[in-house]
Amino acid sequence: MTKRTRTHVWLALSVIAVLAVGMVACGKQPTKRRGARGAGGQTSDIASAALATYVAPGDLDEYYLFYSGGHSGQIFVSGIPSMRHIATIPVFSPYPGTGYGFDDESKEMLGGYNWGDSHHPGLSETDGEYDGRWLFINDNAQGRIARIDLKDFKTKQIMTIPNISANHGSSFVTQNSEYVTMATRMSVPFPAGTYADVDEYATKYKGIAAGIKIDPENGHMSLGWEILLPPFNYDLGDSGKGPSDGYMFWTCYNSEREFIEGGKLEVTASQRDKDFILMVDWRAAEKAVADGRAKTVTGAPVLYPEDVADIAWFIPLAKSPHGVDVSPTGQWIVGSGKLSPTTTVYDIEKIKAAIAAKDFEETIDGIPVLTYSSVREAEIPVGLGPLHTQFDGKGYAYTSLFVESAVAKWKLPPYEEGADMNQYVVDKIPVAYNIGHLVTAEGDSMSPDGNYLVALNKLSKGRHLSVGPSIPESAQLIDISGDKMKLIYDAFTEPEPHYAVIIKADKLDPVEVYKKDDPYWHKSPDAIWSVEEARIERRGKTVEVWMMSVRSFFAPDVIRVNKGDEVIIHVTNIEQTRDELHGFAINEYNINLVIDPGETKTVTFTAAKEGVFAFYCTNFCSALHQEMQGYFLVK
Ligand code: RUQ
Ligand code: CUA
């Protein structure tokens, strides 16, 4: 491309940036609370919004909202409509509040990292409906994926696969939870661990799309297949449903396939008018692996599109694509480009017909590019900076507009022949600058509820009291039950919200106690249930302790070791009463376990410091909680 076109793109981007900055409001001072009553004794908008979101003391919310915590590495849980933050689920980062990352098991899961970049939570599904079993979440930084069991809201597995770099297009679950997606956002030399300089980017660097198999019995994840891809940046994804079940979709940018040192990727990756949606037939990929057509590379079954046809296709999409979302019926595939003021709708039937007719524009690294005009249904003029789309189940779609700081509501097909497409954009609501993702109630399922939408902001307009340069994030609750969208609540979210999912509260039934005889829970072989079983055993330089905790003491309450010993402590909380958690912290040893009723946790460490160290219960458990302590003596 010429220097001139580059300058143009650069200019356009700068204009967008300036526009955006111009919209930032100044810091907030406390405002007088506005009256809830409008003129003439009418109930004002504020009063009806308050009524719509107020969950009275003792009442419960209607939905769970799970939103990712970005580089906090966590998932946050709120209720809808109150938007109250009620829990934090630590996934990729330690969280002393629940003792996560301190016991052997969670430490091992974290794999030596103490953070992750969690972006897109995805719920397990049965027949295209959220079934409330598991929640999946990706780590964009370390290329990982995790599973949370919604029976106890705890992270049960963190998985890494080879050859993938920056897993962003994840975690999008198939209609019957057969697979969850993973994909490379930032291509690197292939196979994993190869060295090649960035000037060999176009040829030596590769992307990967992967299908992670989910065990239907217990949710356990394992690698199903990988597909070798050109070095584009694979961004967002979604799984098909109904007529598109069997397909996975990912947007990609930088189809220019270059990384020029000092060249500004934002400029070099914005040259082409269109990039692509990658579409993968996961059943065909699964079969190709079963038929022995994959090559084993760094331990992974990798399919090469040059050798294995009919597993992957590209669909052109303007421009620097970000979100791709499948409509509730599964017929419409909706893609948005950050630098195009339109959202493009594709018909899965046209896509299938184009594949059958080999209606291709070109082939890139063995992957056919479907002819745009044959598969596109319509381009909808939604507005500036479209990112993500959600649905209400009543035939409407909602697209977030980053640059415009708004949500556009528009109608899904069918459209009248030759009609002015502007008429199908039926409503727009401004939100706090700048919006990234948005989510509707049960929005990724085949039957969204059509009542609530949460707009998650990227940059904040200062919707809260000022707390310094780290402006509190904001998530806005929007009522989408009527023709016009209505902003009804401004909530804080912990940094930094990316995607979220909303599930009906009555679909979950979490336990409050690990019942001693509940076969669902894997029992630790080191659990003990009485003072009599409590003991300390020494084997050479290893001291192993089986400890029991109950209101309000530990048994044993004195542990004597020698400096340099390896110490293994198993603590069982034998309580069977709700909210009777006990902590176990050894001062100055950086040990902090929190053990739920009926749970056993193990910590292994070296007694490196000599002296006498108190240990105590960190979780308030009874009137005599302060007395719940003991001593760890290191000679
Ligand atoms: S991204 S603001 Cu990580 Cu989900 Cu679109
Ligand atoms: Cu046990 Cu506090």
C-alpha cells in the first residue's frame, strides 16, 4: 500500500480518537438527588426506574450476572435488576478472601502465574438453552481456559494448550456443550517455542483455532483439535445453533498479515476494506482427527487446511472486524467492523449454498473465501464503531457503538426488497462513554428473555464519585421490554469488565455446605471428621498434619517442626452448618486457607523461618472466634 493510504487511515483513526476524547465529561461532584416525583403528581421516569430496579430487603434478584474482570483475572457476580455485586469468583488470580491460590490444589491450577486476563464467560448449554452447570472463561494473556462449577461457584480446572498465543476468541460454547472455543489473537511462530523474527511474520507466524472438548458427565475439558491458520489476529467468536449448529465463527483482523517493526499495527492492519469471519465445521474437524488426518505438533492434533478440505472457510467482513454473534434462531450471523458504520448480516443457508456450489472469491492458505455478495443478507447502518451484538428473542438485535457511545436497536431480517436500511434501525440510546460489550438476559441462548440489557463500559465518563485517576467503571442496566430502550440503573463494576452472561436465578441451585456423604463432591483422602483422627506424623524431614477445625478450636493446636522440614497440613472443616467457614493462617508464613463447611484443604511448604508463629482462624465463625488459634513452633 502507498504511504498516502496509510496516512489516510491514520488520520481517520486520529479523528475518531479526538471525537471520543471530546465526549468525556469533567470530574463529578456530589449532585443533589433528584426528586422521584414528576410534575402533576405523575410517577417520573426516575421513580419508575427506581421501582424497576429496587430489590427490597429480604427479596432476591431475578437473574445472576457473571461479568469478567479482565486483567483482575476474576469473575464478578451481581444480581439483576439490583446490580448489587454479591460475589467474586477467583479464576486466574489469587484471592485471599476465599483462600484461593494458597492451598496446594488452587496453587497448582494457577500454574505459577498470579494473574490472567479474563474476557468472555460462556455458560454450558443443553439444546441451545443455558443449563446452569458450568461457566467457562478464557485467559487472553496466558492462552488458557477455565471451568467453574456453578454448584459451588468455584474454579475446578484451568487448561493450557500448545501452539495458541493469546486466547481471545473464547469461551463460546456449542449448543449441547460438546465444545468450547479457543483461538490465537496474537500470532506467533509455529510450532510453539520456535524462534523467528518479526520480519518473517507473513510466513513463519501462524494462528490456531481450537475446539476444547467438554466431558458431558463432569465438564472436564480436553483438547479436541487445532486448525492451522494464517497469521491474522483472531478476535471474537460465537458458536452456531439451530441451522448453524455444527459451526463455530471467529472474526479476524490484520488479514494484511504483516507486523512491521515501528509500523503501528493499528495503521498497518487497517489497510484492507474487508477482513474476515472464520467459519469452522467442528464436526468435520472432529471427524478428520478421528480419521487420522491430523499431524501431531507439540503434542496437539493439528489439521492443515492445505491438506484437509471442508473444515474452514473465510467470509469477508468490513472493516477491522470485532464482534460476531449468532441470532437466537441460528439463521443470522451478525458481524461488525470497528471502522465501518455498518453491521453485516449473513444467512447461514446462503453460506451453506455457497460452500456446496464452491462459490469462492479466492483461497488463502488452503482456506476458501466465500463470495461476499452470495452470502451477505444485508448491511445495517447502525452507527459509528459497532462492536458487539445481542438479541431479545423478539426479532431485534442490539449493537454496541464504541465511538458513538450508544446502543442501537435494529430489526433482524426479513427486509423489504430495495428498502432504505435506515428504517430498520429502530432506536438508539446513549450510554456512558465508551461502550464495549453488552449482554441481554439469556442473550446467547435460543430464547433470550427480552427484558434486560447491560451495557459494559470500556472508558468511563465518571458516573460515580471521583476516586482519583482510576475512574470507577460503570455498567448500565437498560430496560428493553418496550419499543424504546430505557436506562434504569448505573452500577459500578470491578475493573475491567469485558463480556458478561445473564442466567435466570432459578436455573442455579448452589450448595451451601459440602455434605459429608454427598457423592457429587470428590472427597479428599486426607479428610478427618473427629478430634480422635487428628494427628501429626514425622517421616524423616517431612512432617504431615491432619487437622480438624470446628467452632472454635483447631486439633491439633500445636505443631512442632525443625527448621528446614517440609510441612504438609491438611485442614478439614467438619462443620455442616451454612456460613460456618473457618480460616487457617500462619502468621509471617504467607499462608491463608479458607475452608468451607465439609471441605478439606492442603498446604505444603518448607519451615524456612525459625521461631514461634501463631496460627489462627481468619474467618469470623463464632463469639469465641478470637480464641480460635494455635502455635507453629520452628526449632
Ligand atoms: S473484547 S470490547 Cu476482549 Cu471481548 Cu470486545
Ligand atoms: Cu473459626 Cu473463626
